[in-house]
Amino acid sequence: MEEKAMPGAPASPQAPADAPASGGIREEVRRALLSRRRAQPAARAAELSLAAQERLLASPCWREAARVALYAGVRGEVATDLLLREAWATGREVWLPRVRSVADGLMDFVRCPGPESLRPGAFGLNEPRPELPGAGPGDAAFQPQLFLLPGVAFDRHGSRMGHGGGFYDRFLGARARMRQATGGSARACPLLGFCFGFQIVEELPRAAWDQPVDGLCTEGELFWISR
């Protein structure tokens, strides 16, 4: 397993190269990818999730990260159970998202020392327990060295599209603005999209609020995006 500087042949499905960043085209892509993800047999999803996690575990970006921001997979997303077990077993500092306000699309990240830190939360996903302190976008305690992002679709230029709630885009956008306001770098650590290979499209219409990723990891490849 190796990390590649740039990928080879394009994946499908494909959004039109000259498509405007319109809601209509974005929704078409979102619906198509969600439908394909839901139609994937559970056994196949588990097999591909395991391969993606093993690829990441074998990479330098994982081995060198003592503090990681992960997620607990839900609704057909690539699973992260192996990553979580490995992170806790090796003493890494693990941060997981917790919804603060569904109506406003806001979330925090919470340091979770083990699986006992989790309970069922919003949207049916496992979230950090409510009594654990959360870190907002500007909190100095939240300093991951690798930030894993789920999504519905990505492209090979780093564009990402989520489920439409804007939780990650709001968090990352606010974090970047706060860091720049204090003279820091907008990108505190690598943002790595984590998805199935079929979720990578040739070109994804980008909205003004979209926060791009720095690389992508799937069951078949891990690559970083040159800008």
C-alpha cells in the first residue's frame, strides 16, 4: 500500500466539466451517489471499508499523527471502527464530532479517550456523551495532526460535498477564519477525505462555502492533491 502524489485514470460517475456550481447539478450528483451507496450490499461495504482503513493505517500520515479527528460512520459511510480501535489501542488523542445545533448546522469536536465516551446521538450516529466538554472552531485544545472527513462526493481537485447540513463546512470555515485573524495558517493540519472509490467524480460543482480537502483515501488509493 502506498500513497500517491496524484491519481491516474478518472473515476465515475462524472459531473460535467463545465457545470456551474448550481444547486440543481449538485443535488443530482448527491442523489446519484447516495442512491449508489445505499444500494451497496452490506458485506461489500464492510469489505471496502476494511480495505480503506487498512490503507490509511499503513500510511505515513497515520503513523505520524498522535492526535486525530475522526468520525463514526453512519448511513452507508465508510466505516471507521478499525481506525478508532487502533487509535485508542496505541494511545492516540481521538477527537469526534458532536452536533451542537441541528437547526443551525453547528457542531463541536470532543476528545474521546475510549468507546465508553460514545452514545447514540443526532441522525442515528454515535456521538460523544453530552457531559464531555466540546471544542469549537477556535478552541486551542483542538489541534489534530490528521483530520478525516466523510462526504457524499469528492473530486480529484479536492472539492467535497456532504449530506447538505453544512456541519463540516461551517466548522472548518470558521476555524480557518479564526486562525487567519490571529496570524496563523488557515490549514492547521491535513484534511483527508475518506470515501468509497465510486464517490470520487471527475469534477464536482463547487459552492462558495465548500471547504476543500487536501487528499483522498479510498479502498484503492491514497493520494494528496497538488495546489
